[in-house]
Amino acid sequence: MSFKLEMTMMKNMTTAMDVLQGQGPLEVSEYGASDLAVPLRSVVRDGALVSVNLRLVSPARVFDFPATGKVLSCDEVEAGVFRVKVQLRQFDREAWSQILLILQGDQTRVDALFDSIKGEP
Amino acid sequence: MSTNFAAQMKAFLGDGICLLVEPSSSFGASLQSCLAEIGIPLSQVATSKKFEEAKKIVEEKKPKLIVTEYDLQPGMGLELIEMQETQYDDNARIGMIVTKNSSDSAVAEAAEGAVDAFLLKPFSVGIFRTKLSDVLTRKTRPSDYQKLLQVGRTKAAANDFEGAIAAFNAAKTRETKPSMACCMAAKIYERQEKWELALAEYRQGRQFQPLHYKCMIGEFEVLSKLKRYADAYEVVGRLRDNYPIPPVRLGEFFTAAVFTYNFADLPRYFEMYLAFENRTPWLTNLVAVGLTAAGKYHLQKKDPAKAMPFFEMGLTARGRDITYVELVFDELMKAEAFKEAEFILSKTLPADVGGKQNNQMRFRIDQRTLTPEQLVERGKRMINEGQGSPEIYRLMVELLAKLGRTTMAESMISTAAKDYPDLRPALYAILAKYPAK
């Protein structure tokens, strides 16, 4: 089973512009208890309030997760590509916990298999 | 961030470097920030997006910590970690995979090798830190058992086999289920070609943990080496039922299944083969050879219907390569399975239809339906176009001889002898069977 977490929409709440326009869904590269990072091909101001839609894609289903958040940082990681870190502010905490559980569950499955093949104490 | 972990990491790395191999800038930046949080200074982190460049860095800078993606076309992150394994003692290096590839076979392949941790993307900083910290603790503060295993490994690397065995035997007394110690002792016996002792160690390892993967693999390898294929294949059954099969093992299992006539298992292995993202030419070849052997076996038993699924799977594996189509076609023609041969011929890729090999096969099939005159015309045309083959020449000479066109048959033999000098006696022998009219 393999899961993918994508950001399908990021709207700047001040300008009402969709920051992702023309960039397609962005794969979330890293997540934390209530934050995540995505690679963006445009600049977003630090501190900007954004409305986002996240999508968890599994082979069995697709689960959408809307939230509002704040841009914590926007760092250029290569020419024209920015790593944008977003802190989720208003969101369904229960649904987010479910997403984290699913992602961590996949890691737990891999760990169990990895350890049993390694066969070391 | 625990300062203890940072200090441990600093002590582990010393002046050494960490290599981060990640094709995606975004994932790369996330990983870099994780390393920075742990306290690894930027000056000690080398980064690369490409396999070849990363390989060079491993060769030249010998990183003590490697964090790499699994798929690095044209190479694999595993190869970098295997290179690192040759540069350091196990306790002095860390190799981590961070990847989108969560397939069981990828995990199994990594765990079989020198990889210390396997992390899925997207990752959480917390999990990354915990994983690295766990590995670091295991390496820098090993248990007595692990210390003895390391002593054994070091002695084995110095070819001190007796010393290594003594260390592994001592290790066995420090752990309730010391299967890994048995496995390592078995490896020493393998290097000394003491096969029965190696087998005994693997089996002892499995007494402690009946499904110990590395002991089962070791037992399978030794039994295969001893050509005790039936016993080896019994181990395959246990492995297959309990673990995912990495690509390198699938080839071996395919071979073992063929040697033990367990052809009924091949479709299952073939499904696994199709599910692999990275199918090497080596594996494809092994799979096709195994499937062909199964098909030929059923042809020998005069059962072309049972042979066909194997040949068709072989065709899929080889991408309907014309050489393979011809090989299967030949087998079916030899077995006089003409309908099946025609079916296989119909699987020729459009790009190969009308080509030399396809025309030669078509001629051989059509000899059953065309009139002798039509066949002679077709054969002459093919030979004039340089599409003759020993089989075509044989058929043509026989046909012309049967029709009583001896002069033309002799002329055909002369033409054939230019390309295939050794064929001349066989062709004259055919001609001699039919007295001139």
C-alpha cells in the first residue's frame, strides 16, 4: 500500500489568488504535527494567510482535507523552486490525525517488514 | 532536539561527511533542514541529485552517513550504501533510504543489504530524527551480543576464520535467539567451502527463529550450490509464503522452480516479476529462459496446450522480441504444433512483420497451405532478397526435388553454399533421396 499526500489548492486569503495555478497538485515533502512543506514555483510572502486543500491519495481512495494556515517560510531551494512551509491553523484536527495515522501506519508496516528481514535484535 | 543526540551524532561523524542524495530539490531541502536540526553543520553535508555524481562522492569522500532515495535512475541508492559498506566497519557507518517506493520487494531488498533504516516519503521530521537516533544508538552503544558480532565481522574481514567463529560462538551465549550469530558463522564456513557446517549453522539459526530470513536465504543458497534442488525448493516455499521476494531472489527462485519441475509455481513468480518497477535485463532473461524451459517440457510431454501459457508469458517478458518469437516458433514447429506456431507468429510486433525472420517463419507455416508452385515462387523471392536461412534452403531443395526440378535444386544448393558452406552435404543428401525424373 502506498500513500501520497498532495496539496491541490493554496489560495492567498488577502489577494484571493490561487498560488498553485498552473502548477498542478504539489507533493507534500514533509509533515509535522500541524505543519507541512511543499515545493512551489512562485514566491509567497512569509506570514501570508492561505486557504489550502490537501489530498491523501491511496490505491483505494482519495481523501480531501481543506484547511487554513499561515506561511511560515518560503526559501528558494533551486532556481525558481521554493520550499514553502505552512502552519495549519484552522482545520479538522480529527481528520488530520487520521491522515497522520495512515501515513505513520504505512511506515510501521515497512518497519515491521524491514526488521523481520534484518533479523537482528 | 536532544543535545545528547546532537553530541552523539557529532562524535560519530567526527571530521567525516554526510552525503544526501535526493533528486527532488524540495525533498532535499527538507532532509537538509532535518540534518541541520540534528546539529550537522552544512560544511559536513555533501548533496547530489544524480547517481553518478553521488557515486564519485562516495568513492572520494567516504561519507560516514548516507541518506539516499531508493530509485536514482540509472542506479539505485542501495549501490551507494553497498559501496560505503566496503569502506567502514558496520558500526562506523550509517546508510538510510528515504523513498516514495514502499513496495514490499524494495523494503526486502534494502533489508537484505547494508541499509540501516528505510523511511517513507512524505516523512515527518520527528520520525526521521527517531530513526536516525535509534540507528546511531545501536551503532555507538552496541549490546555485548552486537559487539561480539562486530568482532567476528572484523576478524572475518581479516581472514581470521577461527577467530571469527569463536566470536560468533561467544555471541550465541549472549542472546536468547542468536540467529544472526549462526548466520554469520555459516557465512564463514561458506567461505571455507565447508558446506555441511554452513548448513548446520543456518539450521541452528532457524531453530531459534524458524522464519529467520537470512538463515533461510543462506540455507537455500548452500543447497542450490550443492545442487540439492528439491531441498532448496522446500526452503523457497517457506520464504515465498512469509516474505516479499526482492528481484535478485526472484531469478534464483525461478531457476530453482525449473530445476525441480515446479512449473506450476512459475505463473505466480511471473506476476511478481511484472509487479517490479526495475526489471533488469538479467532478470528478464532468467525469467524468459525459465518459462521457455517449462514450455519445452510440456511439448516433450506432447501437450502444447499446457506449453502455450508459458511461451506467452515468455513473450510478454521479452517484449515480443522477434528472436524470442522465432525460438518459440521453432520449438512448436519441431513438436508439430502448427496451429500454436501460427498463433505465436501472429504475436510478431508490427515493426517486425515483413522482416527477414518473420518472412522465414511465415514461409515455413505457409508450406502447409500453399501449392508447391506458389511456395517455389515465394522461396525464390525470399532467397533473391537475401532472406534465405538453412531451414528455407532445406525446404526449397526438398520441394524442387519432389517436383523433379533437379537443375533448379542444384542451383539452389550452390546459392546456399555461398552463405552456408557446411550445408552443402545435407542439401545434396536431400536431393539424393529423390531420383531425377
